[in-house]
Amino acid sequence: MTRFSSGVVDVKPSVQTWLELVRTAVDLAVQVDSAGTIRDVSVGESVADVVGWESLVGKPWTSVVASDSRTKAEALLAAGAVASRSREVNVELEGVGQFPFRFSALKLDEPHGILMVGRDYRSVSAMQQRMVALQQTADREYARLRQADTRYRLFFHVCAEAVLVTEVEGLRVVEANPAAATLFEAPPSDLVRQSAYAFLDAESRKALESMVSAVSSGARPTELQVRLADRPTPLTLSMSLFRQSGTPLVLLRLWLTSTRTNVATASSTRLRALIEAMPDSFVVVSPDRRILSANPAFCELVSQANEQQVLGESIERWLGRPGVDLKIMFANLKEHGSVRNFATLVRTDVGPPQEAVVTAVAVNEGEVPCVGFTIRPAASRLLLAPSALPRSVDQLKELVGRVPIKEIVRESADLIERLCIQAALDVSDNNRASAAQLLGLSRQGLYSKLRRYGLVNSEPS
């Protein structure tokens, strides 16, 4: 026990002995006089390693506790009984931090004031904080599970397909959604505990039994064509295995075969119509670069009458620099799966090549792997004849060796910018709003550059 005091405490020997005993038995003992000022501090072994307890001597008791503990500290001072009810108080050491204690106040005979005896509460406080953190984590996890369960229930009930959750043994139904009740013409509660085999005809039952046995042995689930026992309507059945609370369960989905077929056919028809109407050229080629499909825009781009004239032909006949571009594109498709904005050429049998930008994607799933190309002609460029160049080009050449390269580059950039502005004005028939749009400038920005290069004397009103 380490003790810090402002002076000698004059008490009777019996009281002194009693106080020493109390100080030895507790972790922190604080003696406060009748005015509320700390006169003596004794610390036990559990907090003896903390530096700064002596700084409490001479300070008001309520000034050495945390603000949230001040009411409790005042209540300890106001205790009229010999021993007060214990309270949790955080003691603050300047420059060190807060220390939680559980204090009881012992009222002494005058003029010795009150003795605050405290137990180190750091381990209890840490445990309480851990409990609070664990409770908050548990609450968040519970909320997450409830949200997931809500989403599952919502999907389960609004799903248009008949869904049955069954046990592996005998395929006894554990849960059925409303679509299953409609399909089997019975309330969901009546389907529970029935075997899913009972809903199928004999042939479908045998096929399903074989499928369950194969999947249970590790085989990959596949779709199965089945028929109900009382109806000849063909159904498609899909099965998935999963575990819930350690119990293996089976998820069965059933739908009318014709429904899926009609939906797939309608989707394919819409997709084909969209591709046919695309303004950009679209072509599908096989891994050996033979054309499998092409839209009218591609046929027009390569000057062919219709799709039949390009089917089976190599895409290299019209696309890319021979032996270079397609080799690069297919290498990138093999490594990355897609190519974006690849600059190349489109050749035709009747005209000169034209620049184009290609975006491609490889599809390796399905029965026939293929590559889809979207081809877009590059924006036309303004070609200026050499005779149209100003004489300042020659002047720039004469500057080499006499002027630093930075100055030459700046003069060249100004020359190119001026030529672009003049070309935009020519193309737009001197319409400055259109010229600004062609150049990607605001109208004020264009007027500023016109004044800079002496192409206009004043802004138009």
C-alpha cells in the first residue's frame, strides 16, 4: 500500500489502526475533509504502477472525477449514514486518463471527514464493454438474418414457378409455395409431409428416383422432363441440394415446359429484331473467324446485298489490316475476353478502305463458342492539302537551331489550333455556333481564340 498525504492525520490510535486496515484492504482510499477537499490518498497494489495519484491531494473531490460521474461523487459526499451505498465513479488523472472504481463512503468522526474506499473496476468495465460489443454484434447479425429470411420468404411466395422444399429421404415436403399449391390444386398445408413422388406418374417417379440417387452421390443436377399423375401436361423439374441447420434438404422447382420455351423464343425474337435494327455494324464469327451472323448495317458497310452473301466467309476479307489486326484482337480476346475501341480498317470490294473502331467480346459458354464484333466507322477527318498550309510552316522549320524546342512546339500547337478553327468555320459556312460545337468549345471560348489569331476584329452582337 502506497500512501500520499498533505500532513499528519491526528486521530486516536484505535481509529488510526482501523483506517490503516481499511486502506490495506482496498485498491484506492481517498480521505476527504468536511469541505470536500482531498487530504489523503492511499493506493493498493493493483493500481500502484499508475503514476500521478499524489496529484489528487489538495484538490476538491468532485474535480478529480469524470463529468459523467460527478453526480455520483456528490452523492457519496452527501451520505449521512456511516457507510453509503457503493457507486461506480471514474477518477481522472491529468495526462494519464480515467480509471473506473466502485466507491463506498465511510463517514468518520469530526474532524476527519469522509473516507472514500474503492475497488479497481477496470476488469469489470472491460468485461462490460465486451458484453455490450457482443450484444451489438448479435443484434446486427440477428437483424441481418431477419432481413435475409424476409427476402427469402418474399421470393418464395411471389415466385411464379412451383417450389417444394423436401427431405432427401422419400422427398417428403417440408414447405411449398403458393405456385405449387396452384399446380397441385391443394393448399400448401395439405402438401406438407406428402412425398413429392406421389404427384408424378410412374415413369416420372422412376426417373426422379434415379436423379436423386445420382445427385446424392455427387453428380451434377440436370433438368428432368416429368408428368403429373393425374394430368398429361409436360413439366420440367429442376433439383438442388442444400443444408439447413445441418440437415440435408432438396429444393424442387417445376414449371410448364411450353412456358419456358415460349419465353425463350420470344426473348430470342426480340434480341434478333434489336440487332437487325442497330445502326452500328454487328457480326458474329466462329473461333475459326467464319461469319455466323451479320446485321444489315454490316452488309451495307462492306457493300454486300444481304446476309447470305457474307455467311461462311472469313471476317478477314473485310476487317483489319491483313495478318495484323485480327491476330491482335483474337489474342486479346483469348486473354481478357473482350476488346474495346480497337482502331482498324474496313475494306470493301468496290472502294478504298475506311477507318473504323471495333469493340468485340468472346462467348465461350454454350454449344458453339463465338465472338461478337461491333464495328463503327471512325469520324471523318478534315484533310487539308499541303497547298492550303500557311507559309508559317516554313518559318517554323527555319527556327530549328535558333530557338529552343519549347518555343517551336508552342508555335506548332498554335498553328494546328488555328488550322482547326479555320477548317471548322469552312465546314460550318462561317456559322460560329456550329463551329464551336464541332471543336468542342463554348462560343465565348471560340470568340477568344478568333481574337487571339486575328481571325475576327470584334465579337458579333
